[in-house]
Amino acid sequence: MSQPPILFDYNRVSAHRARAAGNFSQYDFLFREMAESLCERLAYIKRKFPVALDLGAKIGIIAEILQGRGGIETLVQMERSEPLLAKAKGIKLIGSEELLPFAENSFDLVISAGALHWVNDLAGSLIQIQRILKPDGLFLAVLFGGQTLHELRTSFEKAEIQNKGGVSPRISPFIDVQAGGQLLQRAKFSLPVVDSEILNVEYSHPLKLMRELRGMGETGALHDSAKNFTPCSLLMGAVDNYLQDFANEDGGINASFELITLTGWKPQNHGDKQ
């Protein structure tokens, strides 16, 4: 079997999260939005999930929001960034979303808010998640989708063409709804459901958006992108393009974040969940 392409430089991902850890709570509103959405969905499911895994827990936002609700008795929080996870309370484990060190049939629920878009082999991660779920266990996750930051991507691409005559990768590739459904089916989840919503966030200036992305630990970490600093001329060109093409009437700008939610059940031993 061919190996999946290496999309992300995990050393850079970890470095960005470590840099953001100190003031992360000032910039975590998107991850809180994701976690709130997941916890609301969980509240509608009238059953217990005694042992759950929070995959990509960051500073323990899901645990904080749940406060013991959702029929969860034990919540294991797993995060690749030790500086972020140090701020979480409860059971904690340092680890990657791409290598899950758990036995088959270990968890009643695997939940994840804003982490799986940094995985090189998302198909492989979903297969592992299905494996570690107990029969009739639930997978519930939200991650950034393909329309995320399309304004910023377009502005940088236009600036690079203007300055360099070509385009280099800067914004992460994200999945769309169709790909999400195909991945759930490939991992053999039953009753797969994928839905999407666009969250528009207003900023006073493109540089304010970029500072917030840095504060979230969500700046670019593509394996094939340039490792050096972005030239000032290119950065300001992208800013000018953003203001020219995407400015609001009040002079501010909007940034789009597509939130894709994946839901799937592990089939029961005697067949798919009815």
C-alpha cells in the first residue's frame, strides 16, 4: 500500500502550539465554539458513555464545558502539545492524533474539537478511532473545512502572483463534506453523518486576523511551504488585497471558518446500529 502524502511538518505544528500555550485562553473562542456544538449534540443522545477520549484536547475545553455531563464517567484527554495540556485538569496523556496507543474496544465515545485537520493521514486516524471504540460506540468530531480562510488564501495567492509570478502553499488543505462522508465510510462507521456551517468572524484589519491565528497556534505548517519569514512586501501585498477585495462597509474584514462535523457509530457485534 502506498504511504499517504506528508502534508504537515509536525515539528512546526508542535512549536506553534507551544508558543501559543501561554495566552491560549485569550484566543480559544473558535475551539470553544466547536466544543460547545459537540457537547450540545451529545446532550441530545440519551445514553451513557462511561469511558471517553478527548482527542486533541488542548487546554481541556471539552472537559470544562461538559462538567461531568453527557453520561461520561471517565474522560481521557490526549494532546500532542505538552505546554497546552499542562493547563488541562483531569486525566491527561501526551500523544498524537495519528497514533492512538489504545487497545481495541477501549472507549464508549471518542470526541474531538478542532484537532483532526492537522493530521497527515486522516483516513488512517479514523480507522484507528473506529478500532478503539467499543461496539455501538460513538465518534463525534468537528474540524475546519475547505472554505476556511478562503479570503486569506486568495489574498496571499494574488500577492504572490503580483510579486513572484507564482504561488506557493501557505494555507492548509481542508476536507469538504463529501470527503468527510467518504472517509467515515472507508473507516466502516455505521450511520455516518457529515454537516457543515460557515462561521463568519469580523476583524478590524487583516493583521488582527493573522495575530489571532498565531495566538490560536493555527499558523501555517505545511511540509512543503517556505520555512523562512514571509517577506514584508508579500505580507503587505496580501493585506492590501484583503482590504481591497473583502472589506466590509465599515472598513473591517470578514474571515470565514467552515466547521465540518463528523458523526459515526461503531457497528455492534451483531450488525450495524439500527
